[in-house]
Amino acid sequence: MIAIRFSLFYEHQLPRPWEDGQELKLYQDALDQVEIADRVGFDYVWEVEHHFLEEYSHSSAPEVFLAAASQRTKRIRLGHGIVQLPPAVNHPARIAERVATLDLVSNGRVDFGTGESSSSAELGGFGVRRADKRAQWQDAIDAITRMFVEEPFAGWNSADITMPPRNVLPKPLQKPHPPLWVACSRRETIQFAARNGIGALSFSFVEPEDAGRWVDDYYRIIASDECVPAGFAVNPNVAVVLPMMLHEDEATAIDRGIDGAHFFAFALAHYYGTTPHDPGRTNVWDEFLRRRESRGFSRQEIIANAESLNVNVGSLRGAVGTPDQVTELIRRYESAGVDQISFVLQAGPNKHEHICESLELFGKSVLPRFTEGRDEREAEKAERLAPAIEAALARREPARKPPPGYRIDEDAEVTRVHRSSRRRPIRVDVRTAARRRCQQGFYKLVHGRSDAQIEKRFGPGAQRVFFAGMARAFDPSASAGFTGELEFRLTRAQGRTVWTLHIGKSRARARSGPARDPALTLTLATADFLRILAGDANPASLLMDGRLELRGDHYLAPRLSEMFGGPSPY
Amino acid sequence: MIAIRFSLFYEHQLPRPWEDGQELKLYQDALDQVEIADRVGFDYVWEVEHHFLEEYSHSSAPEVFLAAASQRTKRIRLGHGIVQLPPAVNHPARIAERVATLDLVSNGRVDFGTGESSSSAELGGFGVRRADKRAQWQDAIDAITRMFVEEPFAGWNSADITMPPRNVLPKPLQKPHPPLWVACSRRETIQFAARNGIGALSFSFVEPEDAGRWVDDYYRIIASDECVPAGFAVNPNVAVVLPMMLHEDEATAIDRGIDGAHFFAFALAHYYGTTPHDPGRTNVWDEFLRRRESRGFSRQEIIANAESLNVNVGSLRGAVGTPDQVTELIRRYESAGVDQISFVLQAGPNKHEHICESLELFGKSVLPRFTEGRDEREAEKAERLAPAIEAALARREPARKPPPGYRIDEDAEVTRVHRSSRRRPIRVDVRTAARRRCQQGFYKLVHGRSDAQIEKRFGPGAQRVFFAGMARAFDPSASAGFTGELEFRLTRAQGRTVWTLHIGKSRARARSGPARDPALTLTLATADFLRILAGDANPASLLMDGRLELRGDHYLAPRLSEMFGGPSPY
């Protein structure tokens, strides 16, 4: 059995309508909450870095908020994450400087979370090409961790970062540097975290049992030759993020917390899907009220019944419930080997007083059930992993020394930066662009139409195009080794059509007609199927409404979106 | 009579040798000091943003330090300055976000200081062309202040910044935005501040009487048509920065504070002059010990004699002295119309305990002499300037609305950014580069040589080249309207040569031979003259040593360096 840690997770959400002084209250309340969390025994507070995501996240400068929090707290660790690593958003030296400074003002309490940035609002706002961002993450984390340990940093010369030798100051208090994390949203990125030897912070609202499979994957890779640390230390940890609200009375917990949980997930889908957004004009809260049901966030489905919590079956429930319910849920994650659960309380319209009450109650009634023997179990884990970590670190290129006698030469250095910034050819990923543009157009054609209208517009010929497109978009890294057949039975007013996707090791093929031996059969209306493809309907919600029927291996269903290139927040 | 405010100024200096834990102590001590300053009545704490300036400034993320300070203080304003505005250092949206967030966590206590960045370490490190940085400052401050007030920011498309419409969040608490400042180092930049309607933060260690002329200039321009505000509010203020250490016993004050004051100025000259610097290897503190005398920072010249303080005559003295001496110095700045004095106590090897004692003593014995009636005088000033400010703001372009129905379109936006980043032609300022490269080479040829060696190497032919070069480098904006003749009498072992620079309105000419009617005559050894040009000797120090003799208008002398393109910290 693993030890489990608890954290708070902040997006600084602020649903419209906005009034004067609300952002002030949002920030000041959050500081008060973090103070309570520190006192009652939470281990971490995480704060995201997001830009321009109105209502969903007004947390664009977590370095500032966390620095403020550092002086209001004594023990709690400060999760500076997810810092967006594409250099167009943050120069790598500025990131290293901020993380180190935060480590100094907080007496060594920083955890350094990283991400690639993923919303159109952010990538378009900063001019980051989607096709480049993974490579930029890998490049930047290598440069930044070297800035922490190299004295002086020996310089960098890549497609996206050119910097001459400099001593990047100050250095972090924690040696060699604060623990590293990366944001994950799917099994593939959890594996990616493990290969880089860093903590995985997952935003998938997964059931404990699914998380368990991810954790097994993760620790298998950590212990294998595949792990080549991105930093100069390994941080073997898997954390999952969950909405939370706690009250002794379940109905009260739901009443106080479920709208926040649902808005959190709805707004995430809004910014990371294909929903159109007009800066300064789109009202996400209004959209939520209008469309939460159709998107799978039905409030009525969340019923106080004292049963076990299902995190994400039907409407998203998360950890909204009584201390006993939440304790049982945590036990399941603990058994699955999850190292940390990060709770989102400040979400949507959730009230400050209720958040504070929840934190106090958690500290009194839930937390004490998990602290006994925790340090010992963590020490055992560290001991168990030590040989693997040592071996992994030996695979990493060591810190460098700069060329002897390197002297600052402004003109030569500036010229080098300007030359190299022209090295990457202008290259628009035409296929990705075309696909996204096509999906946006598709959304408009489907949204608000009746089944009959949709069926009429997209006949069998169009369906062939869509299935061929799904086969092309297939991402083998997301199938986790599955091969076999998926059968789609698309019903309509008269009759139905049947399609089969054959999933191979590295590619998928689509054909019309039934499967010979389907691993999973999905039966749904043609119009609903097209709505899912267009991002106008949510499979989970259709399932709950009885509009989608599954037969075969149910566990395959939640993976379909990733397999075929669905949206992801990170 | 004007009201005067007091502030602390932090570079976070850390002279070598470095030991483990020193950066932690540096930051934690500074937080303690700021807490005292807040309690005893200081009005502001300023913290710089500098990168890679080992020993001189380990303050690379002031947004983090000031946010921490915000929770340790109640009243003191947080001077976030100088933020470096070139977009290669800080994306303008990231600046707007950090300033706004700091304003929210501090309950509206931010002052937003800006600068262009100016050291080779920083410009070379981030790849900023010296020739572009002024234009980038002007461009960025316009974009950033619009991000504060436009909802949504309507986008930007300039040579250096391309950004689509986005709602930049959060918004600052202070409306329309925190007061703006710009770092100044010479009369020309003070005038520049006035033309932009923003506070001038001067780093020139000027005597009160010189400051008075600058202040007059500044307020004349603020009240004139020349003032077109860079932001959406005018901040009419002039601040000067001074080293300080206070003790009832003058000798003790000197003993505790003079090395810090001298190291501060020496290291500034090190990074902003042409002294070579090897990252991670150059030991600035050792250089200081070896060369402080020759650079004009002679400790012996600072004598406890209970006389009036001369800030910068001979060795730099600043405000190192007794409460009575410092009070009298402040009175002189106050009479000159200076609005704020910013004291540097954390400098070089100065000790935390002495800094704390000084702050307490200042709060007890100096500050109370300046607070009476201050609010009323400030209100009068505001009233007096109100019509001019209103008129100035009317000259500023108002906030914009974005194109109606603008919708986020990632692919089009990313493509636009990448296209535009190629718009600025590759252009190396060959003349500037050649001049600097030439000066660096020159330094090496002069440094450590005897007079005879230097004279032998640089005969009259070389002198002709140097004077022609000075004439070409002449910057008319720095001459403050002066026209006339400067005569240089260069002595050598046998005989001497005489050169004249004729300063016209827009250009200068050099010729050999005496002037007809010199405004100022400088007599010095040929070798010393060449050492000054090479950055290997300091005119003030030569003057004190009797090696440089001035006849005529002494006030012209300090301006010579600016007139002929000398180094400046901002």
C-alpha cells in the first residue's frame, strides 16, 4: 500500500456576470483558503498558469499568487503548475529565475509543474504551433533544469531557444532543483511523464480503477530502461485532479459543490474543444446553463443516496459528498497506487464560506485517516525505487561546463539569436489545420439541428468520409496495445447503417458492414454519432440518457476519444 | 515646497565568495527589512528586474519577491521596477498579467516601473538589439497599458509584437492601472519620461542642485503640449536613488555603509561599461578591491567631519551619515522639487543588522521631520497639475474596441505571428557594433600599461581618429542646448597636443589646435585621456587625484560622457 498526499488545485474561476471587486475577492479568498489548508494539513497547493481563458481561469501569474501564499503558510508545498514551457509564452531563463526565487522566499517548498499549453486561446494568442509544442516542451525542460544546476549555464542553441552562456540567478534552494511534474490528460502522456522521470499530474477525472492501470504503466516505465530523466532528479509520483465539496449531509455537499464541478468540466471542454469563443463577449456561464444537460452535466442525476462515489459515470460527480464517501473514494485511489489527489474546490459559483468549511471538515474527518505510517511508507517507496532511479539518472547527460574563457560579447550574441530565429522554416501543419477548421465548420452545421435535418445533410457518402477520417486520425500510442474491431450501428428513421473500424498495431482501417468479432459495439442514432464527432454531444451523457448503447468491453469506450485525436487540456 | 516620499531600493546584491545558503539569507533578510520599512513609515519598496548580473543583482524575478512582501506588509507600496519591456525578455501579456495579479494580492499597492534593459549581459543574453530597444519600450508600454484597460485587448501588430484580440486577465485593482515609471540615467531620459507623462526614477547619483534642473525640465514638459501620456493616467513624479546608511555616529555610518555604496556603483559600471565579463568566472568583488581607488571609489576620501553631504563629489558618498546630515541632504532634494528619494541599503557587503538599525533610526529620527502637511501639499500639487494632465490625456489615443464578432482562430493567428516575426529585416547596427568591438579591443590594449607604453602605441595619428570618432558619436539630445567649444590639452613626456571639439546644434566637429573661446578646457595626460576613452579610468577619480584639470564651465564636465555616447545603466 502506497501513501497518499492531498492537495488543493486552483484555476481562479470567475463565472460571469462580473462585478467590480470580484477579482480582488477571488484572490484574497484564495489566500485565506490556502492558509486554512496549510493549517489543517494539506500537503500541496497547485496553481495553474492559464492565459485569456475568461471565467475558466483568471490565474495567469501563479508565480505571484504562490509567492504571496508562501508568506501566509508554513508547511504546505507550492505547486507552481502548470507553467507553460513553449518559449513564446515564457522565456526559459525567466521560468528558471521565477521558480528559483519562489523556492527561496518559501524556504524550499516549490514543486515545478510543466505543460505544453493546449487551448486555441493560448496557442493562437502567443503564436505557438500545435505541431511544435511537444518538442518545445522537451527542449525547454532540458534547458531550464540545466540553468538550475550549471554554473554558469553553458548556453543553448536549438530550433526554438538560442541563448549564450550566462549564470542564471538565483539558484533554487532545493538541490539539484524542485521536483518536476508534467500535466497529463491521457494514458499516453502518463507514459510520457514516466519516460521523462517526472511526476504525472492527471486531469482526466478517471475512476480509481482506470487510474490504477495508468499507475501500473507509469511505475513499470520508471523502473525500466525507457526512463531517461528530463531533470537532474527523478520525481516518481502520480496525482489525479478531482472536484470536491464536503459536508456531513450529502445533499448539502451536492447542493454546494456540484455546479462548480460541472462548470469546471464544461468550461474546460469549452476551451479545449471546438466551441467558438469571442474574446470579451462569449458568456461561458450562460452557455453552461443552457447546455449543461446536453453536454453530460446534468444536475438531476446527482442524487444523495449514501452510495459509493462514481467519479465520472454519468454526470461528473468527483469527490462531492460526505466525509465517509470521500474517505472510501480516496481508499480506492490509494489501493490503485495513486500518490496524490488534488482537489478543486474553487470552481464555478462555489462559495468561499463553503470551501473553507469543506477544508476544515476534511482536515478533521478525512485527513487523519490517511496520515498514520505515511512517512514510513514513503521512505519504503523511496528505498524500493532508489536503484532504478540511480540507473535512470546515469542514463541522463550530465551538467556541462561552458567553453573555457567564454566572454560576454553582446553583438555576436545578438546576431546569433536573430539568425537562429529564422532557422525554423515557415510551416503550417496543413492537415491539422484543415481538420480543425473542418470540425469547426461541422459544429455549425450540426448545432441546433433536428435528427432529421442532420441525417438529410449527411448521407451514407458523408459517413464514409467521416469513418475514413477517424481511421486516419487514429493514434496508436493511445490504444494501449488494443487491437481488434469496433462496430458502430448507426440507426435512423428508416433502417440503419453499420460500420467497422479495424484497429491494428500501428493503423486503423474503416469499412462498411458489421464486424466479425467486435470487441465493442456502439449503437446510437446517426444524428447523435455526428453530434459527437462535431463536439456537440457528449458520449457519457448519451449513455446515461439511454441514447448510446454499449456491448462488449466497456473499458474501451472512454479511450475512443483519445484514440481518434479528441481534444485534451494539456 | 513639494512633499517628499521615501523608498527602499533592492538589487539583491551578493558579492563573492558565495557560500551555500547565502541566497536564502539574502531573500529572507530582505523580507524582514521590508517588514520593518513598512512599519516605520517608508512609502515604497522598489525591486529591480535584472538577469545574469552576478554579484550586482540576484533579483531576477521581482514579481515573486514583491508578492511575498505584500503579505508581510500593510501599507508600503510595491515598486515593481524596473520591468524590462523588450518582448524577447518578457512577453507584454505576461507583464500585464503579473502586474495585475500583484495589484490584486497586495490590495492595490503596485507601482509599475519600466525600462529598456541596457547591459550587454542582458541584451546579449536575450538577443535584444541595442538599436531596437527604445522603440520596443514605446511599443510595449502602449500594448501593456491597453491590456489593462481594453476589454478585450483589441490586438497588436507591430514590428516586435503580434497578438490577436484577447481578454488579458486579471485586471489590476487600481484604475485605469498602477502608476507608471521609467528608469532614467541622464537628463535626456528624464525629459523622455516627462514627454510620456510617467514618473522618472533616476539612477544618476546627482547632487540635489543638478537634480533640481532636471526636475524643472520635467515639470515644464509635463505641463506642455509635448506630454502625450504613454498610459491612461499621468504619474508626475521624479525620484532619485541614493546609497544610504544611518548612524548617530558618522564614522560608524561610514564604516557600515561606504563599501556597499562603492561596490554598488563599481559593479554598476562593471556591467554597464566595457569591462570584460566571463559568466560564472569573473569575480566582481575581487575586481572592486583591486581597482576601487582607480575607479573613483576611494574609501579614504570619505571622512567623518560632520559637514554637509556631497553625494557624488570625489568618491561616491550618497546618504551615508548621521540623521542630521541625511535630513539636511533630504531638505536640499526637497527644495529642488524631487518627489521621492529611494535609498539603497542592501548593497555589497552591508550587513542585515546594520540595515535594520538604519531603517529603525530613519523612522524615528528623520522621517517624522518630513511627514507634517505632506498629504495636503500633495493634494495641492495634484490640483495644480490637474488641468495639464487632463489636457495631456486628451492628446492620447483612447482605448479601442476589437473588431465586432472577432472569433479565436488558432491557425490563422499562429500563422500571422510567424509571418510577422520575419518582417523585421536582419539588420546588425554595424556602426554601433564596430564601435563597441573597437572599444573592447582598445581596453585590452590600454589596461595595465604604463603612460609611456600607451603614448607610444597611440601617436597623434591615432588621436585624430579618436577625436573624429567622438565627433561622430555626438548625441545632440544630450547636450541640453549647449553649443560652443571644448578644448582638450593632452600632455605627454615631451610637450603636448591640443584638440578642439566644436559642438554645434546637431553635430560636432573635431580639429587639432586650441579653441578660440573654450567653454571648458580639460588638461590631462594623453595616456589618461586614452584610458578614459577605453573605459579604464574614471574622470571623477582623475579629477580628485589632480590628474585632470578643468577650467571653464564645470557643469559641462559630467555631461560629456552622455554627449559622446558613454554607457548608461538603463
